[in-house]
Amino acid sequence: VGDSLTILGTDLGGASPANDLVITVTVVSDDSTNSILNFTQSGTGREGRIIAVANPNYAQYSDNGETWSEVNLPFNGPFRKVLNGNGKFVVVPENDNKVAWSQDGTTWTTRGLPLTETWVDGVFGGGKFVLLANSTSGNSAVYSVDGLTWSASVLPTGSDSTVDEYQAITHGAGKFVAITGSQTKDVAVSND
């Protein structure tokens, strides 16, 4: 009882300490498991902007989920995903060598990627954006801490007899985890 866990606001898309989340244990079981039965949470969430995209080149933004405004993205899609982190937005196309980037969701610019690939997934975690490619020519990913400058990375080859095509990526417990769609379901794990 009384133990606390603080999740930094910067890990939640806000600022620290203003948007830190504090979880405090208030009741534990009275047996040998000492299980957590109740806890409190405190913190101030960051008022956020919601971004949605539509083909060929539209972005809509809202601060409350009810009232929406439309703007144009700097290039035509199709688009795969919208990522948010470090107070920035990145719109990922399906098959291109660029992303759309914005600090506020209203003004967008084009930022170049070091590879032209079929981008299948992306994630923001550990202070960086990571995009994952489904490529028969190699196992590619790109990453950026600010969404402006991108670097290429190569994922390991799995144990499938054909080229592994990565399908999804996530971030948790301080690690990036990517999985293939092959029969062997190979997984790549990275701390950075």
C-alpha cells in the first residue's frame, strides 16, 4: 500500500511533469499473494488533437471529436496510418518514399524517406517513429525521432524458406516488436 508508479507525460504524448500519470496502490489482498485490489490514478491529460485522413489528399482535425475541419495534405495517397508522438503527426502512405508531417494537424509538409517501399505499419514509441515495410526485396524499416529526418534500418531475415514479409510492429516494455506473415511467424525485437 502506498507504492506509486509514475508514467512520464512525454511517454504519453504530452509533457513532463505536467502530463505525468501517477498510479498509487491503495488496497492489497490480505493473503500471501499480496495482490493489488485497488489503486488511484492522478494526472492531467493533454488536450489533444485528433487527425483523420482520406484519399486522395485530405486530412480532417478536431480538438473535441465533434467539430471537424478539413485541410489538404501535400501529396495524394493512398494512406496507411496516422502516427502521433513528441507533439508531431506523421501520415504514412502505402507505397512511397515520403511522409506528410505536421506539428498541429493544420499545416502539412512533405518529408523524404530514404526508401521507397510498401509501408504496412508504423508506431511511435521510445521517443521515435518507426515505419515497417512489407518487401519481397528485403526486410526494411525506417525511423526518426522528430518525423523530419529519417534513417533506414534492416530487419533480420527469418527462418522461412522465402523472404519474410513483415506485417506489423508495436512498442511496449521498452522494445519494438515486428512480426512476419510467414508460416514460421518470425519476430524481430529491438531496444532501439
